[in-house]
Amino acid sequence: MKNCATFVEQTIFLEWIIKRKDFNDKKTYLLNDALMKNLFNLILTDKIMIDYTSMNLNIYNCVKKLFEAVNMKEGNLEFSDTIKIYKYEQLVGFKYFWTILIKCYNEEVHFNLLFYYW
């Protein structure tokens, strides 16, 4: 993400990652579950690939959607009217939201993070 040539290039890549498709009357992601988990763990939560200090809302929203998808698949959380966390200690990637909150300078990202999770 640090090496994207332009903001537009970054946005197109992030939108592709979280793009959903209709499959057998269900919405699924274009990427399979294993690939999504690897992408989340190896790229989007890697401090070398992501500069937390200058994280923008596009990157944050992509990380959030992947976090939700991976943890729903793992059975760690569920959505209804609110988020229901079943296995807090097993949430994949939750510590990275603390890192974002501490290191990110973008107020829009802070607001969305605090409003969404707390």
C-alpha cells in the first residue's frame, strides 16, 4: 500500500479486495476465505506494508471489512443490529485496531474506529 503510485490506484485495489459477488443467492467475496485471511494477516496488518501514521479512510474501511469477514468465517463474531463478539480472545487482527488508534493521525479514521467498535 505504501508503494501505490496514486490514490486512485490504491482505491481501485482496495475496492477489488472487498468486492462482493452473487453466488447461489448469497453474497460472497471475490477472494476465497483462505486468501482473504492471508491478505488480512500478511499485508493489511503489516506495519511495513501499511503506514499507520498516514492511514486514510479507504485503507481503514478495507481493513475493517476484511476483519469482519475473516472473524465471521472463524465464528468469532456475528452481526445483527449490533456486533456480537463470541470469542474476544480469538479475534483475528483486533490488536491492529489499537495500533491504528494509537499511531494514526487521521481524525476521520479515529472517529470511525471509535464510533464503530466502542
